[in-house]
Amino acid sequence: MKVLFAGGGTGGHLYPAVAMAGELGKLVPGIGISFAGTAGGIESTEVPRLGFQLHLIPVRGLKRGRSLTDIIANISVLIDFFLAVSRAVALIGHESPDVVVGTGGFVSAPLLLAAQLLGKKTLIQEQNAFPGVTTKLLSTLASEVHLSFEEARAFIVKKKGLFVSGNPARFFEHKDSSAARRAFGLYEERPTLLVFGGSRGARSINNAVLQRLNDITVSANLVWQTGALDFERIQKQVAPSPHVWVGPYIEDMGSAYSAADLVLCRAGASTIAELTNLGKPSVLVPYPYATGDHQRYNARALVSNGAAIMIDDDILSEQRSVHTILELLRDPEKLKNMGVASRKLAYPEAARQLALRIIGLGKKH
């Protein structure tokens, strides 16, 4: 059996594919797995590092503006897209996969379209509550479409072969909270706020936390991943304290999650999957420039189920926002209820279940 994954550009699109590929390797010894991606995406280094074959397909995304410059640029993009489809047809003809799996990113559209034109089985895995353009357009011809949020169903026209299977996420072993806080050099008995914005950080979140640092640390511990771009600037302004751990990147996220009573973060799909799998209450700050404002849709899915609260990026540094966060940290019962609600939204077996669906499609080939 052979499976070709098409997706990447960002870790949010790549790592669900990697998780499914890992499960397929366990379930079907000797299975042939390869990836298609672009030279500029995270997949260009990560896929070879993980030991998978990577096929590069040059493709670009459309400009979303309406200026004459954007329109002219998009003509070139469309020409490149059709060239990418022809290359994808050649690749699929050469590789002869039983199933082509699309997980998003620029490269997934030409690969999925080529596979559908060639009559191949295709599976789309959509991470966000507001599906991307590729998912909405190509889902009508896909063999199966798998969503991460129940709320995304409303945006998909085709209902046959449509499933809510969750988003494959990293696994973290739960650790004793007191021991986890000690690992970060923090006072064990204080409520603890975990803050992160991804490996590169989130500047608006960092600036808000820095501005309100004294308010937070009067009564709570802080575990703060700043990202590499802001770390040096922030480190110079944060005095050593038994109530603050600050670093550019957290290597042991399992301990960080275990130490935390509440998480302040963006609302990316992978982050949401981690939060729900662990049953963590959260304060979500959607990235305001995300395509289609999809992080806001992700956040609303948790908020509407009582698992999180949402604060807009532009008001995070205001006193009322900090007050809301600190009030939550001082309310163990509320945090417990939010955690229970969060776990109810979890799909901890997402990678395995998706792998089984891929195998099922392959057998129908």
C-alpha cells in the first residue's frame, strides 16, 4: 500500500500529516509513505529529517487584495497553479499511490485536484473550525473529508463521507503539578499561568504580559515562552523571581502543561487539540491576521462549550483583561469546570482513527 501526503507550509498543516504517517507505519508494516510540499515551507527540512521522502512542487498562494498589482500577481499565480497540477499528475502517475491525503497549505490543492482527476482515492483532513478554500472547493470530489470541529460541518456542502475525527496532536504525559512547578523553579502552592504564542512567539501577547507582569505575579506563578524574537528584549526587563520562568522556547511542554492551571495562548488548530486532549482551561487570543479569521472560529468552538474564554488581541493589555485572567486563576471550581468541558471536546485517538480510514480507502482501490 502507498500513501502520498500533500500539505505543509506551516507546522499546523504538516504535523497532523506526520502523525497520521506514524500511525500508518505502525498499522501497516512496509507501507510506502511519501510527502509533497514546497521548498519554502517547513516540510522542506522537517520531512527529510523525519525520514520520509519529499517531492517538491512549486506553487504559490493567491494574493487576497483587490489592487491592480494583486490582480496582475494572481494571474501569474494561476499559471503556476496549473503548472503545479500538471507536475502533480506526473508525480501521481509515477508514484501510483493508493490514497492521496491533503492536510492544507498551498501544495495540497494541486495534488488533491490531480488525484481526483486521475480517479484516485482522496482524503482531506481539515484542522480549523472555518475550513480553508481548498477544503471547501475540493471536498465535493473527495472520497472522505475529516473535520476537527463539529462547527465546520456547516461550511461543507457534501455530507456523504463527512466525519468529525479531531486533529492529530502531540502527546504529553501528565505529571504531578507540584513536581512540574518545581521543575520550573516556581513556588508550588501558587496558581500558575502558562503563556505561549508558538515557537516564534506572539508579540502582542508578550507585550501585554510584560506590561501587566507585576499584576500577574502578585498572586500567581508565570511560565512564559516568549519565542526567540522577543526573548532577549523581555529577559532584560524581567527580574529573577521564584514566581516567574521565562524562556524563548519550552522543551518540555508536558511539564509546562502539567504545571499550569490556566493557559493564555493563540487559537491555532494544533494548540486547540493539545488543550482539549489535556483538558486544560484556556484564555484564547485569536491571531487577528489569520486567513479567513479562522482562529476566531476555533476559539468560539471552545468558548461556546464552556472550555475557554476569548479576549481580542487589541484589548489584551487592558486592565479589565488582566483582571478577567486573574479572577479565573483565583476560581478553582470555575477552572475545574472549564477543564472538564475542554476534555469533552478531545479526540485523543485522532491520528489512529484517521490512519484506519486511510487504510480502509486503500483497500477499496
